[in-house]
Amino acid sequence: MAIDNTVFVWHGMDHNGHKSSGEVLAASAALARAKLRKQGIAAKSVKKKSIPFLTVGAGNIKTANIAVLIRQLATMMKAGVPLVQAFDIVAEGTDHERLRGLITTVRSDVSSGTGLAGALSKHPRFFDELLCALVASGENSGTLEIMLDRVATYKEKTEVLKAKIKQAMTYPIATIVVAIVVTGILLVKVVPQLAESFQSFGSDLPSFTLFVLRLSEWIQSWWLILLFCFFCTGYLFSRAKRRYKGFADWLDGVALQLPILGSIVHAAAIARFSRTLSTTFAAGIPLVEALESTAGAAGNAVYTSAIRRIRDDVTAGTALAIAIRTTGLFPAMLLQMTAIGEESGALDDMLGKVADHYEAAVDNAVDSLGSLIEPIMMSVLGILIGGLMIAMYLPIFMLGSVI
């Protein structure tokens, strides 16, 4: 099915015969005209909206935007606002052009009689299968506003968890990049100027200074090629990760083995598993189907594979706690809480408590990581920059001692 991801600007007459204009999200101009006709609008012109070069990609719809959208719909429905009117209010209140077009498209489908889950499922790029399944469960049980609130809470907690993981990964990488850039500038700009003054010394330079000078000369000769190789490596890495599942799965396994960061990735995966399974099970989705949805939302290939093994074992009649234990990936706390939940009939509540615990653990671990990495990165910067300075001033110190 075509994904509605292009914004079209239209001019025409509304159902009252008044001149009107606006924007609509559609896969083609023909589909845009069809959507406008359903809304009672006679479009005279429909053109693809041009996007300035400097803002290309700036208007993409992110998962955080979807989380906010679901929360707004849940809040208004709980307040008694009809669903179609809630879409109108949200569309008018957003400055995000692509998001407004998406909301208008979904609103048009809902107003024409399509169920909310069906309208959302037409846009799988923005609304995943798990979200659509939860919304469908709410519609079937007559508790759509309650389910939207649960979905909004789930999406918000998921986004917070993702932000924490990004924070844990970004900080050390950014610091290392800064260290490399500063060192490169010193080697290319500062070291050559000091090297000119060494030529008048008329004596042999220390080995450490000679090493830095040779390194500086080599970087000055090859810096363009080094920069090109750096960007090519980054591009090929990102492309391979997107196109080759085996490579992406291998990276997920490596992430779990990293010192310090690996424990955070483990805790995040456990929190995501517990939160997703708790939300889907509470929505009345059968356990096997809930496990399939949970596997798709695991966020790590190793845990996705393990959850699918759990699903297969549960399908064969194995108790959930026992099936989880056989994977060897999940902690004792999760196993015990799952067993208690199965016995007491409060599995969703127990898993929710586990998710709360591990989300807090990720939060604390990221804060601790920041406190730990900061002095380490400062030490690395000090060694790199301080080492260069010592190498450059060592001949001056030696010359002073001779005098």
C-alpha cells in the first residue's frame, strides 16, 4: 500500500461554495484530489509543495510526534470530545506541516466510516502493528479512550527509554570526536609553526618530538584522504546496517557485550519487553499474539529471537515463566514476578512493576555513566593535548638546561 508522505497544496471551493485553500498529505496528486472530494472540496489546483533546500528533512514525522498525537487524542476523548472533532483540534494546534497532513488524512478516513485502527494501519511508517492492534482492541471492547491513554503512556515511556539510551551512547562518542578534532587542529596548525623554530636550534631533537613532527607531516599530506575515508566508512557502515540484517543483528549482539554500556542495553531491553507485554496483555490481546508484538518492539535482535522462542514454547503449552527461564537472558526478578503474576492472574500488573524497576535502573545507570565518563574523557583530552604540548616544548626545556 502506498504511504501518504507527500504534502500537496490545493486551491478550490469548499462545500459552501467559498474559495478555500490548504494542504493535504497523499501519495500522489490524484489521491490528494480524491481525499479532498470526500471532504466536499472541489479542488481547482493541486500541486506538490516545494521544500526549501535548507529545510529538507527538517519536517519529518518522528516517533515522538506520534506519541504526542496519541496523548492529545486520549486527553480529549477522556474529556468527552468526539474523535473526529479531536482530530480537527489537534490539526489546528500543530505547526508541523507533515504531521498536520497526516492527521487530516486519518481524520478523513475516520469521518468516512473507517475505524480508527483501520485508518491508522494505512500508514505503517508512522503507526506500527502494535499500536494498531492496541487501538483495535480498545475499539472492539468499547474502551477506546482508556486504550488510547494506555498507548500514549506506553509510547511516552518508550520514547524516554530511547532518549536515555541515545544519551548513554552519544556522550562518549561526541567527546571522542571532539578530542580527535582538537588533536588534528593542533597537529595541522600549531605543530608546524613550532617546528620552524626548532630548525634554528642546531641540535638533535628528542625522540618524542620527532615522532610528533613526523605525525604532523603525515597528517598534513594525507588529511584530505583521511577525511574522505572517514566519511566513506560512516556512510558504508550506516548503509550496511540498514540493508543487511545479519550485520545489524551482529551489532546488536556486540552492544550487549560492551563494558558498562552493555548492562544499560540489557536493562533497556528487559524494560521494553516488560512494558510492551504488560500493555498488550492488559489490552486483552491473547498471550501468543502479545508475545509476537513484543518481539517486534524489543529493539535488539538477540532479545527479539529470544522472545520468539518464548512465544513458540508458550504455544506448545509451556508456562510463560518457564519459557522465559529457558532463554537464559532474563533476570531472576522478572522470572519471579512473572510466575507470581501467572498464579495470581495479575500478570500485566507484575510486568508493569518490572518495567518501572528497569526503566529506573536505566535512568540511574545513564546518570552514573555520565559522572564516570566525564573525568575519563577529560583525562583522555589532557593526555592527548598535554602530550602534544610536552613534545613541542621539550626541546626548549632541554635547550634551557644546556645553557
